Amino acid sequence: MSIVDEGSVLILGAGSSVDFGLPLGGQLIDDIKSVVLKRTQSTDSWGDTVNLPSRWDASLIQRPQEGLKNPIGAILSYQYLRDRHNYTRAELYEKRTEAFLFGQELDGQTSDTIDDFISLNPRHADTAKKCIAAVFGERLFTCAEQGGRVFPLDFRSRLCPDKKTRNWIHLLINIVRHNFRAGPPTEKVKIITFNYDGILERVLAKQFSNVEEQFGSYSDYFEIIHPHGYCGDILDEYDNVWKALTEWAANISVVNEPPSKVPQIVTEARARARQLIEGADHIYAAGFAFARPNCKLLGLDKKDRVKITYHNFNNDIAMDLAVDAIVARWGIRASDKAKWICKGAGSEGRPLPIAEWIRAGFLGEMPG
């Protein structure tokens, strides 16, 4: 079996973006908390002394090289300053203190992930999502030393930004091209990704067809579903990165948000993801893809017997238990479990990167 076979679906969790510098849930919430709790005292245009989070000021917006060092401060400054002429003094005071109050509640509550915090505190959802987008901006973008040109890091390179980890999307491309050299597929490769970022699409767009042999657009070969929303394509250059990141934030939907808060495009993506899982014969999963709320969202808790091939980066017990919970009701004898469940795992001392999992052949045959 291979990821290119009909009835196969690849599920990607947050760990599939870690190689490219994006933080996992626990680290993400800590990154946000550390910034929004910082106070700087300043005097506003009415002469009032105020405490503001994240060193808010216009220079963060006007000078991208400074803004990308403090992206949360920049995006919140952008939200505060861009429409300030439309607000009364009282409204501006409320707006500028909103982020600091958000930080206080974030620090005072027990949520381990920012997604959980958002679902439990809907009034802070907009601010939290802007902070998520800002952290993404810090990790994904760089800027010219002179001027305001902002552009993404080069995710097309063989190695990820750490200069050590192999770019696993390249390996996925190699498998797909190797299997479809005879002609375009009758069925696209199905990928469900719980990531908001567009790194996968960015690499596919730049790398899938950059060979002499004619393959055409990657979208002819891949169907990619984002059940939690899609920030958008990563462009080659940005005139106003804070406006772009604000738009990214608006496209984020966490797993337990009320249905009334979920955009129609995300509702449709979730329905399509459940449809793919319902019809799947073989489910592949990488990057901590078996978080239980996500399994439930996809209908995996009700799925009939299906072959599962999964990647466990550091042999995390929670992931194994999540898989066990899925298959427990199938009534499979212990002696038959290996026919249905195929696990590739590392350990805490020697983790197994996604690239090595793919190179080992878990997604299918690599080209020679």
C-alpha cells in the first residue's frame, strides 16, 4: 500500500510544521503569554499615563525589521492604530487594554493550549488568533535590512530552517512523482491537515513541477483539506504584513468553537474531511495527528475497521492510547493487531523525524 493508492488518506498534525520552525500548542501558548504580559508605560494623546502590553507603537508597523522582532506587539498596534480616528476616547481605552486583559486571563487559567483557551474564552478569541498569526509571522517571514520588504523563508531548500532536518515535503513529492510518471492520477492524493499555515502548499507550488519532465500543477495531484481553517497562501512578498497576518487570524477556527463562530468554508472542509475518512481503506498519520478532539471531529471514533499507519515522533504514550481507543471497539485479537496497525516510532532520546519515517517507506516506495 502507498499514500497514492485509492482509498488512502494522510492526516497531518501540528508536529508536521515543527520542522519548519512553528511551535506546538504548549509552546505556542507560552510564547504568546510571555509577550502580552509585559508592560510598558507611556503617555497617550490625551496626556493620560497608560500601561500597554508588548511595547505598542507605530514604529513596529512602519519598520518591519523591528515588527518581526516583536510581532505580537506589531499586530496589536496595527489593530489599535489603524482605525483609531473611528473610536471615541472611551472606546480607544477599551481597545488598548483588551490585549493586556487577555494576557492576564491567559496567565491565570489552566489551558495547556491556546486552542483550548479560545474555546473557553470566546470574547478573547479575536485577540488570541491575532497572536497566533503574529507568532507564525515571526517564524515564517524575514525582511530586508533596508526598506519595508517582507518575504517568507526559503522552505524550498533541502533542509529545514534548523539546517539539520530533511524537508519531508520534498520526500512526499518524490513518492507522488515516482508513482505518477506514467500519467496524471485518476484519484488525487488526499491530505487532511490540522495546521493553519500554508507551508505545505507553498513547497508544493514551488517544487512539484520544477523538473524537466512535465507534471503540471500540484493541485492536479493533491487534495488538501484544512478542517481548522487555512491562513492562506504564503506570498513571495508583502507590502503590509500586519494586514496580511490580521487576515490570517480571521481564517483560524479551533476544534471546540461554537458552530455559530465557524465560517462556512471551514464547515464545508470538516464535512469533506469526514467524507474522506468514512471512505478510507488506509489512514496514514504524522505529526501528532491523533489528538482525540480531532479524531472525534473526523469521525474516527465511529470508523469501521481500517488499516492505520502512524508516526509517533518520540514514542508518546498518549498517541498510542489514542490509536488504541480507535481500534478497541473493532474486537481485533492481539495476534491480529499487526495486520491493521503499523507504527513507526522514535523515543525521547532519539526521536523519529517525519522525513525519516517517510524515507523508511511508511508512505510508500521512494524512487531509487
